[in-house]
Amino acid sequence: MIEDRERVATTDARDLALECVETGIEAGHPRRVIREAVTLEGSETPVESREGGSATDDTLRIADESYDLEAYDEVIVLGGGNAAAHVAAALEDVLGDRIDGGVVVTDDPVDTERVTVLEGDHPVPSQRGVESTRELLAAADAADEGTLVLAPITGGGSAVMPAPAGDVSLAALQETTDALLESGADIHEINAVRKHCSALKGGRLARRAAPATVVSLLLSDVVGNDLSVIASGPFAPDASTYEDALAVVDRYGIDLPDAVADRLERGAADEIDETPGPDDPAFETVPNHVVADGLTVLEAARDAAAERGYETLILSSRIRGEARDAATTHVAVAEEVQATGTPVSTPAVILSGGETTVTVRGDGAGGPNQEFATSAALDLKGGITVAAVDTDGIDGSTDAAGAIVDETSVDDSERARETLANNDVYPYLAERGDLIRTGPTGTNLNDLRVIVVE
């Protein structure tokens, strides 16, 4: 998975950290996750190889709920996000010709037989994403009470499924997205704004698909698994309001395009309908299932380290805040482990997940995980190695998933601090051979940080 791994894994500690990264990402891949979470009862061989079948073969089980496929006129797949096409392909593996069609929008397409895969872009929405989402909405509009919709919703869905509402143009949506991503706002705050500029987000896709039964399959890249925030909650009730969106804009001093500002202000004045809340009848037939999240990745990475004989500690799957500040705290924990054996004895691997942010003040290239690694490297002494990646393989807007550093990574602390100040750590890490590149992974379950303490 990791490109040029032999060159990057220059020490045993680096090799272990990269193994934990790969194992964690693979554990969160939709094909593995769906295989474990979705089954067709009574089916011991692939659906395509059998003729007919007993009644129990038509029972779809997802987590602890079951659905009688004979009760529906059609089964379709509708959704989007970085990993949505991989989920659609995995659903086809399980259900075969019981799937009658569908549409998913993604920036990581794969081959499917029955579900139409259309492309969008991430992290900033694009015209092709608008056109693809238009087809998704049309498919949702065509669903009726005899339709069972299987809805893969994954991280990245907010960007790849743009549906500008009202007078909001794509250009205005792009400008707003850029400003939000650079503001330092967290994903809950960012999506509060995006939901109120969309004809799909904030539960509006559930309204479009009603009265169909919609089984939402979520792969969460959101701290705390808030259903309304994952991909901006297209099938989830929304508790945020236009006033909340305006508060985010004020909090971070964001200069909005006129059309977006006008929409939010009109919404706050009750001139535009709010996003549907928990009491909306559209959600009466919309069960949501989180089938994987950040802990899925962390637990697999922990097991990989334990198999190599290391003590392990998962700090949290909910780390957030400014990336460079979080790095300082993580290094402090590693130093305590190294010095005192508290809270875990050495050799040890410390793990964390979540989603840190970057307040962009410079004009360089990088991402939260690259800034985390660079900030950590400034404090590292011997015997500590730090890897930090975004599990989708794309950190910020770069071609790197993240970076791996140790005490050799900073030979000029003044320059390292300058690159952090300018938000330009990507070329600095590239020069040192410390970037981790995976390409799109098909997984999007938040960040993964691995700290090896010898």
C-alpha cells in the first residue's frame, strides 16, 4: 500500500509504524467492513451461482436488523463519499442480481456491475460533482414505498455530492468551502454551514427518497459518529440551524459570497425552510447503521503492534484541535512512557485517531497530519518515531497521506518552524523522504497516528 516503503522504513521503528498504518487502513476498507456487517441469510455460496433459493435466502441482515427482500419491488444503492463506490461493489458481492441499480458519487471510482458510479471531487466541490449529484437526486426522486434503498455514506460526501441550493452558485459554494477549510473550524462547524447551502445535505436527501425504506450504511470519519455530520448527514435528522451556521461564520471571521450570506440570513429570518429535524416523517423509514469508524482502524493497528511484542495504548479516537498543538501533547505522552513507563511500559506503541485541524495563515502546501508530524519532529529525541496519516490517503489537498518522522527529521529547527508558520511543510518533508504516500485507499475513517517508543 505505501509507495516506496523500503526507502521510508529506514529503521525497525519506522517499519513497525508503517505496518500499523497499513493494517489499520486495510481493516477499515469497505469490502472487509461490509462483508462483516451485511449478510444474506441462508446464502452459503455466491448469489449468482444459485438458481432459486429458500425464503430465508431473501432476508438481508445488517448489524442487528433484518429486511425481507421479498417485501420490496426493487433494491437500489444511493449514496456518496470517498469510499462509496467501494461500498457499492461490496454490496454487489453480497447481493448480486438482487440489486436493481442505483447511483453513487465519489472521487475514487471502481468497477461495478449494477450500480452507476459517477465522479465528484474532494475537498472542494466541482461542476462534474454537481452534475453527478443531479443524477443521484433524480434517482432518489424516483424511489417509492416499494423501494429498498441501501445508502452508503462515507467521509468526503460533503464535497463530492454538491447540490447548491436556491441562488447559491457552484463558484460561491467553492469559495465558501475554501474559506471554511482554511479557517480552523472543526467538521461540525464546517458542515453546519454546508448543510444550509445544499439541496441534499442535512437530511434533505431523505425527504427526496421518501416514502422509500432507506437503510443508511455509514463509514464514519467524524469524531463521535454524529450521524448528521458524516458527509453532512444526507439521510440524518439535523439539529443545526441557519443561526448556527451564521454563528460559525462570525466566530471565524469568514467573508462569505453574497449569495451564501443572503441565504443564511434569510433562513435565520424564517424565510427559508429549515433542514428536517428528528420529528420529520421522512425519517420514519430511515434506519442508520455505523458499520465502521475510527476505532475500527485503531484496534487493528493495536493488534499489529501487539503481535510484534509491543505494549499498546490507544489514547483516544476523538483527538481534535490544532494539529501542531496536538503533536506537542502526543510527544509529551511518549516522553513520559520512555522516562517512567507510565502509563504503559516500553517498548510501546501509542495510538490515536480523530481529526485535527489547521488554521491556514500561509500559502504553502501540506495538511493536518503533515503539520502534526513536523511539529512532533521538533521535539523528538532518540527512541521515538511518529507516523500520522489521513486514512483516505489524502492529507489536505496534497498527494501524500501524511508523514513519518524521528529524531533525524529536523536538522534545522529554524527552517522547520518557518515551514509550519507558512503552512508549507509538504516540500520540507518531501526533501527528507518523510512523506507517506498511499494513493486513494478506499478507506476514510479519520486520521491515524502511531507513536513507537523504544
